[in-house]
Amino acid sequence: MTTKIILDTDPGIDDAMAILFAEAHPSLDLIAITTVYGNATIDNATRNALYLKQKFNFTADIAKGASKPLHRPPVGATVVVHGETGFGDLTAPDDITEQADPRPAYQYIIDTVKANPGEITLVTVGPLTNIALALEAAPEIADLVKEVVVMGGAFGMNDHRGNVTPYAEANIHDDPHAADIVFCASWPVVIIGLDVTEQSFFTGQYLNELRDDAGEVGQFIWDVSRYYLRFYSQKVGLNGCHVHDPSAIAYVIDPELFTLRKGAVRVVTDGPAEGMTIQKFDNRKYMNDEWSSMPNQKVGIAVNDQALLKLYRESLITYSQQ
């Protein structure tokens, strides 16, 4: 049995790494890629997704999504990390013939979930705007989605608290209102945040070996990662990069790689802690408590990083040989 997924993404260098992982692994059926602003503008993000579809012959649909957050002012594309168009030093060519689905991403999600009740896992590795818009337009999909897997947030585990502010991760900070809507809905949510994604590393050597062993897909990942690794070297002091978005795909493939903690999750939506994610994981009753009435969601707090890295490498190498 394969797991049908819609991958909501803002490509994005590590997004490309995640997209190729999802396409490569035989246990996943990548139904669609829905795009959102974030690492790149919505136009560049969609163009990058269409480019990947054309270059690697994906069958997945591409649907263009939201260009800005629900309420907060837009933060803008993360050029310093992902480059001017999202793929670092690489720019998608002008001769892309693939076309996006005519429906906006949120409507594509609604229609596909309703056509496949209980079968679709939504995997989100960008701001959660499209998912919140889908919920607002059709609240009934919360009972029809198999699972929502989110790369985002930070809960202080393993000393990881934020990457764009002291207490906020980028995807949640880009649209905290959307994230709070998604986390408080009745569907099952698994949050794979910095607590675990910053525990895994693609080292320079790892990426070099992937380039040498995984054919065209390995070469592509190596090419787009050059800009990313320069950022990590100059700003973070690492020879490599954290495994952010691919970790969400790894969870869907093999949940046993992760240790999870249950509890309601809320998001701070304004002020200096805007975008902060907080989980209530005790059973204590409080006089003032806007967590206890919300559904218990799952947060990743530990990861078998070596097994994850092995899974990623083997998946891409096998895919490249087909």
C-alpha cells in the first residue's frame, strides 16, 4: 500500500530536496504539489515546481496557491537563504511547457480530499496559508484527511527554539494565524519542527557522495545546494545544512524514525513572540487555559538521524537507477 500525499511547499532549496524524496520513494504516491509563498515569491515557487515536474517527468499535478499570509504583513521571500528565485544559483529556464492546474491550491486540496476520503496525507513544508484557506472554505475536510504532517515550529527540545526570531521558526512566523487554525482543527497533526530537523545534517561530504552516486537527481541536489551551503557556512558556521523539509517526508515513510509527544498546540499570533509554537503536554487543569479544549496533536522531539540520512540516500540512488 502506498500513501497518497499532497505536498504543500514553497520551493525553496530544501523543498526541492523534499519533493525529490517524495517522488523517489515507492511507498509514497505524490498526487500533487501545491505551492505557497515563503522561500520564494508565489510565482517563482510555482515556476520552480513546474520546472521540477518537467525535468524529472513527475505525474503530480501542480496547483498555484497563496501569495501572502491571512492577516499579518508579508515577510518577503527568504533570498538570503534560497537566492533570488528560490533555487540558489540555479534559475529555472524559460522553456517550461508544463502548466499549473487552473484551480487555486486551496480548492485543489478540497476537491482532491473529498474525492479520496480518508486517503490523503497533507504534507506541508512552507507557510500554512493554503491549508488554512482550505479549512475555512470547507471545514468538513478535517474529517476526511488521513493526516497532516507539518515541517515547522520549534518547542525548545534539544535546545532548538527558533531560526528567524529567538522563538519562532520561519514557516510558522510567515503566517502564525494560519498555523494556529491548522493546529487547532480536529484532524490529526504531526509537527516535525526544528527540535528534530536541526538534529540531522547533510554534510558537504554527504552531498558530494549523493552527487556521485545518484545520477541526475544527485547532481541537481548538489547544484542547488551550493548557495544553501554558503549561507550555512557564512551565517551558521556549518559545513553542511540541516535536514528540514525532507524530515517531514521521512516521517510519512517511516514514523518509527521519530519520537513524538502528544498535547494541544497553539501559536502566538502577535507581539515579539509572534510565530512561537507552544504545546501543553501535562494534564493539569488551569483557571485560564486556551489549550485544553483543543485536540491533542503530536510533536517530534527526537529522531534517529543516521537512519534518516541512510533512508534519504538509498531512496535517491534507487530512484536514479530506474
